[in-house]
Amino acid sequence: MRLTVLLLLLVATRAAAQTPPAPPLREHVVVTATVAPVPFDALTRSVTTITREELEKLGVTSVADALRLLPGVDAKARGPRDVQTDFSIRAAAFGQSLVLVDGLRLNDSQSGHHNGDIPMPLAAIDRIEVLAGTGSAVHGADALGGTINILSRRDRHALATVAIGQHGYVSAQGSASGLVLPEAWLVTGWGARSSGFAFDRDFAYGGGAVRGRLDDRWTVDVRHQRKAFGANQFYGPSPSKEWTDQTLAAMAWQRTADAWAATVRVQWRNHGDHFRWDINRPGFAENEHRTDAAEATVTVARPVSDRAHLAFGAMAGGDWIRSSGLGAHRYARAAGYGELRWHPAPRAVVQGGLRLDRYSTFGGSWSPTLSSGVWLTPALRLRASTSRAFRIPTFTELYYQDPGHLARSDLRAESGWAVDGGVDWTRAGWELSFSAFRRGDRDVIDWVRPSAADRWRTTNVRGVTTRGVEASAARRWRAALVRLAYAAHDVDAPSLTLLSKYVLDYARHSASASVASPIAFGVRGAVTVDHRRRVDGQTYSLVGVRVTRGVGRADLYVDASNLLQERYIEVPGVEMPGRWLTAGFTLRH
């Protein structure tokens, strides 16, 4: 810990000497919090952003590690390097957070454990936006705790990254846009493998993606990835193996005429999951699942006056599964939504929205939202919001059976109301934010059992109340940055008298610090610290360090994850790796 403090002090001191400051985030446009994109100054909700430049300076190696640095986000990993991670926002269960990539839904109807299968490498990411709090009025199902949106690069670039490390680790990824490619096209590919830090913890994955504009109106997006990993103890006391694959395809049409802006988008997602309960017993509790999700969305937006902006639209689609263990099932879904943003004064904004969703199997759900924000001074903003969200059960929660689990097919959809408020302060290059919230959920779905000798069974928990506070601070320079974050959460489920698998599995306190700065002689340093105090009594601090030296167009680096060799478990029964050393280079055009 002394070493960590010294490293933080060293790079923070160097960072404080860097000038001039970087452009503030208030110039950015946010796309996750509303139906129509809005500038940062017009936000009425709590949205945190981490950019590509910050990820590169900090030497972050995975999306999960990037999210650990943001307030209120709990990335509960079953393996390193994004092998499999459950994302939780504001102490919600992992299935209660919505994950998007460029606005396309990744949440899987088979199991929320696949929501972290993100078909994009860090090399192709422009920024990650996290909307904390309910978001069903904008995005529909699953956004009770919050929404994660991972956005692709749009700039001209060409780069390749290669790394090797302990445990037989080898990885490579590349990304390019412009240059020899047509304008507004992005091509990326990635792959990694490891022999594993322990028995049955090996992994290999890779994929590719193409995204671009056919003309000034049509955009296409096609991505594919595959994973194979040892899943020892992932879902029960067994040395398991899992293979997954995912194909995501979308096409969008946009047109602006006078004051009207219209977008039509069609999306299809196919996900495969092959799971073997025991690698030594092929065929025993071995299942193959194939899920599909398709939807078409139409959104129209226009200003209705100098102070008001209206957006509305509709969606229709469906999900279906073909599974050796879950059977064949399907449902259709449709939605209509509208949103009005009004500026009653130059420094104030009020936003209201309503979305109505209808499912052929689970009935209907309505998701209203009302929020407001006001700049008391050019540096100080107050905001408040209230909204409702919902989530439908996955096919696994409805139909899954194995030696340790038994699902129920009569589950009801979850729903919840949330209120939150906060203050943002921006001055002299600093950005500070504080939020407090309360969320009341009904019919929360969980796996429960009377004792450790019984099978886990799905049920609707009648009422769960979650409260919390979150704070963050950031200071950015051209070549350096400092980020701090803290969150405290409390979950109360008085009607839950049985052993719980997910509802009561959360981080009561979490804090993170990340600093990056030039040191000397062309060497740059970065330190990240992720501290968690979980409700099960675990307390641990994960420290990452990277040292980089630029040589021409290449950056040579050495990094260490879990520098202090902490022993920790984020998912019950699944031990995580200790210190992991890696070296590599990034070559840029």
C-alpha cells in the first residue's frame, strides 16, 4: 500500500504541473440519457463519461477495468480481460443493467451473464457513457440500475496493439478509419488467449467488426466474436467449460428536412452458448442455446419552439430461443415513446418522457420520467429526476434446470421507481459531481434456497429498496489526468428470508483513484486503484500500474494488474488472478 501511495503522489505531482488544460467535457454531446442527443450543458440526469484519450493514458486493458473507475458501477468478473463479467449499477442485480454498443442492445434473453459479451476492442472505442438510474423511458426493458453505452471511434486513425504476458497470455487488436479506407468507415479486429492462471481457467477469444456509411443517409454495422473459456466454479461446484459466439448486424437510415430529423434502424442479434457442466463428463448437464433478437425502430425529432424540443418514435421486434436444455420459446414486443425537452429559462431545462412497452407473454409496462436541471452559476448545476423502469425474466430464469438449479416458469416482470438528485461543479479545469438516490423495486427476480443443501430456485422477491450516494472528481490536462470516485450503497429486502444468490450480492462501499502523467525522459506513468468493501465482508484493493515510453510512432509499455497480489472473489466460488505482468507495444500511423 505504501508503494501505491508513493506512485499516486508521484504521478499526481507531475500531473499538476502540466499545462495547458484539456478542453472540458461540457463541450461533448451525450447520447445515452435521452431519446435525442443533447449537449452536456442540457443534461438533467447523472451521466459519467470516460474517453478514449483517458483509457489510453491510464493503460486500461478491458471494458470491465474501465467501468471500475466510474462511480456506482460494480464490475463483478468471473475472469480477467473481459472473459465474463456481470455489470451492476447502483447495487442493482446484474440483469437490471442495460448494456448498449453504439445504441444497439446487447442484453441477452437467455441469460444476463452474456450482457458483457461486447463485440468491440478497446482500440476501437471512442468513449463509454454510463447513465446512473432508471432508463426504461428511453431504452425499454432492463434499465433499472442504469445504462452502459459503448461508442465507436469516428476519427481518422490506424493503430495496432500487441501484448504478451504471464500465464501464456498473447493478445492483438487493431483499428482503422479513413486513411486507406473510405471516409466514415471503421474496421477493427481483436484476439487473445491464455493458458490460465489456475486449473480450468484458460481462455481464447476474438472477433471483427465493420461499421460505416454507404452514403449520406445509410449506415451499416456488422460485428462477430467468439469465446471459449474454462468456467471452473462459474455456476456451481464443477470444472465447467463454455463456448459463446455472437453476431450483431444493424442498418440505419437518417434524414434531416427543414427542422425535422428522422432515423430508422433495424437490428438483429444472434448469440450462441454451449455449456458443459463437467469437462470430464461430456453429455452430462451439457446444453446448447441459440437466441435471436430482432427489432425495428423509428425515431423523429424536431424543435417545436426556440425553447422546446420534441422527440418521439416506435419500436417492434421479438426474441426467440432454441435450446437443448431450455426448449423452444419466443415472444413479440412493441413500444411507443415520446420525450419533450423545455428550457423555461436560459440556464434551466425540464425534461419529461413516457414509454409504453407491450410483450406478447408478459403484458404491458409504462415507464414515465421527469427531470430538471438548473445552472445557478456558470460553474454550478443542480439536477433532480424521478422515473420508473422494468425488466422481464430471462429464459434461464424461467426454464433452466441442472443439479443445482430449478427455475419457475410463472415469474412476473420486475418494476421499480427511483428518485435522485445531485449537483455538478465545473471550474478551473476541475469537474466535481455528487448524487443521492433511492430506488424501490417490486417483484425482483432472484435465485433463492432455504439452505446450502437445497437447489437454487427462481422467485419474485416482493420488495427491495436501495439507497446510495455517489461522488466523483476529475482534472484533465493535455498529457495528464486525475480521476477520483466513491459510492456507498445499501440494499434492504425485508421480505427475503431465504439465502439469496444475487439481490444481496453488492459492494457496500467502493472507491477508485486513477492518475496518469508524463514522468521524465519521454516516460509516462499511470496508476489505478479500485477499492471494494463487499456486503459479504470482503475488502480488497486492486492496483494497476503502467509505464510507457514513446519511440517514434510506437508506444512500448509494461503493466501490472493486481500489483499488491490481493486474493479476492467477486462472484461466489470464483477466485480471481493475482499479480499479472504484461508487456507490449502500440503502433500508430
